[in-house]
Amino acid sequence: MATPNYSYEKRQRELAKKRKTEEKRQRKVNKPDGEAEGVEGAEPAEGEAPVEGTAPPTAA
């Protein structure tokens, strides 16, 4: 009888987890404006306070 290949199974679980995380990140990035929360680079909607630690937008 063949022995189970635990390394292969572990790698498959890791790949599935990575794929799921990437899909979740893509869903966050593709949200319509105004719904993007916690996405780096997203600007707050009017009347909303900016995220702590970010500089306010400046007019050039």
C-alpha cells in the first residue's frame, strides 16, 4: 500500500488559502466608490474623516 503524500496535501491547502485570500482582496479593490473601506489608496467620501495616519489631500 502506498503512503500518503502529506507534503502534496499541505501544498494544496496552502494554494487554496492563497487563492481565497487573493479573491477576497480583489473583491475589496473592485467595490464601487464609497463602499471601499480599508483599501489602501481609497479616499474617504465627502463628510467622512480621513483614515488616521494619512495626510489630507492637497490642491496642486
